[in-house]
Amino acid sequence: QVQVVESGGGLVQPGGSLRLSCAASGSIFSIYRMGWYRQAPGKQRVWVADITSAGSTNYADSVKGRFTISRDNAKNTVYLQMNSLKPEDTAVYYCIADSRGIGRSWGQGTQVTVSS
């Protein structure tokens, strides 16, 4: 199995920055992709960004140019650097790990609130 745990959420003013972290444990050798989803109040969960084991990254149009996903293989950790935050970025952010032979693992989520 693979477990993922998010951290780094909080309250930030519009225009500010936050960095989320996602630490993976368990059968980490099987992970081929990690990423982030978010769910705003009253809305469906949507994909935000992901990064493959080869380092290829993808972003939703709504965050492109503002968010950066990266990974530290030595720490089995993926980061989401969020800049120029907007109130509409307010959501619970979930980390995912896609693993061969296991499927998708979800974290518990971390709250990000963008408000003045």
C-alpha cells in the first residue's frame, strides 16, 4: 500500500503564497505519478496538477503560471508552490499517488483559505 500525508495549508491574503507538501510512504517504488486535487465548498473535487516519476508536469488552466509542482525523490515528497493566490483558490487540497499494481491513494486533505 501507499500512504500520502499533506501539510502546509493555512490562511493567506490574496496575492500571497503558500507551499503544500505531500509525503509518501509504503510501497513508494511503485509510484509513477503524484499530484494534487482540490475541492471548494459546494463544488466537485477537481484536478490541479501532477508530476510523473520522470519529472513531467501538468497543470490545470486555472493555476497555470501561478502554481508549481515539484518533487524531492530523496524525501519521497511532492510540493505545490502556490503564488498569486486568489479567493477562488480557497479549497481543501488533496494529494494523490498513482501506483502500479495498487491504484490511486488519497491523502486526508489540507485546508487553504485565501481571504483578507
